[in-house]
Amino acid sequence: MKLLAYPLTILYFICFGLTLVIFHPIQWFCKNVFGYKAHKISVDCLQFFLMRCLNVLGTSFSFTNPYTIEKGKPLIIVSNHQSMYDISPIMWYMRKHHVKFVAKKELGKGLPSISYNLRHGGSVLIDRKNPRQAIPAMVKFGEYIESTNRAAVIFPEGTRSKDGTPKPFKTKGLEILMKKTPSALIVPITVNNSWKMLRYGKFPMGIGNHINFTAHKPLELANFTDRNELIKTVEKTVVEAIVL
């Protein structure tokens, strides 16, 4: 299986790189000529094709959501984090909610398409080592999500889990988002098997994996007076559905 992963990984990298290069000018054109709606459509299409690139590796996806999530309402999507391959499926399957991310500032440059969208698509880039930058940025981001009724995705673990084992939530960013988006729905999501894409390291990549996303019952933020207890509830919900 690992021997087969070498040629498939090379093919994947070619498809991945071409997709990013092709969609970078498309995004620029859509945003600067037609505005936000066109830019969002281009970003949604980018996520679809990034997922198709992963199909080259035999990767499949499923997204389980038995709940109706109200449109036109701000969302705070709280998820565990296993790899960069968590991101495109969440953006694609939740696309009608206009998903934006809390991302580390390093991703804001150097990556065609990805960096452009993070800088210009409504997401927030934070310096995790510099609270003086990160806290005001999160405040502004929360206010943006509240005023636009869009969706913020946050990975409270901070860094990805390399073997799927969940890390304790770092709650400061989530607390700020909750404070600044008082009308939000909290949507816990559990990711399973994404870490297996990097089971051998960056090369070759894991092949034949089924990455599963489970959306849990949305929680109305306004119904909870104790935010610390809410965060503990959300963390417990996400973690209990992780399959190791």
C-alpha cells in the first residue's frame, strides 16, 4: 500500500498545485470585477476541486448532519483539527453559511489561491504568539460574523493532532467569538481520519482514507448564561465522537 502511495502522491501534488495556480487569477478577477458574491462562488468551486484532487489518493468524504441549521444567522463552528484536509470539506459542505476561518498568519502569504482567500475572503489571520495582535483581530472578526450572519470556523486545539488524539481546547479565542457574536448558533463538528492523510509524513501521503465529518446539534448561544460550561459541553461533544 505504501509503495503505491509514492506515484499517487506525486500525481496528487501536480493536481493540487495546478488547481491552486488556476484558481488564483479566477479569484482575483471575480473579487475585483464582480465583488463578494462572485468571489465566494469561485472559492466554493476551489474547495470542490481540491476535494477532487484528494480523490486521486483514493480519499473519500462523508458529512453527516441530521440537523437543520438556520440560514441567515451567525454560526460559530467548533471542530477538532487533524490536518489541513479538514478545511476544504467543511467549507464545501457548509458553503451556504459563508464559512470563514480563524487561521495562523503564516497561511496569509505564499500559497496561491489559499492565501488570497484568507486575506480577502473575510477570514482572520492571527499571530498565536502575539496576543496584542490576536485579541483585537478576534474581536473584529467576531463583530464581522455577527453583522454579516456568516460562519466562523475555529479549531480550539490550536494545532492539529498528528494521530487523531484530541488536544485540550484553548478557549480564549472561542470566548471572544462568543462575546462578539451573541446571536450565534454554536455548531460542534467532529472530524475523523483526516490525520491518516499524513500517517507517513508529508511524503508519501496516506491513501484510501475515508474522512468523516459529523455535525452535532446546534446550540443557541443566547440560551447559555455560563459560557465556560457551554465550552466544556461543546468540547465534550466533539471529543466523544472521535474514533481512534
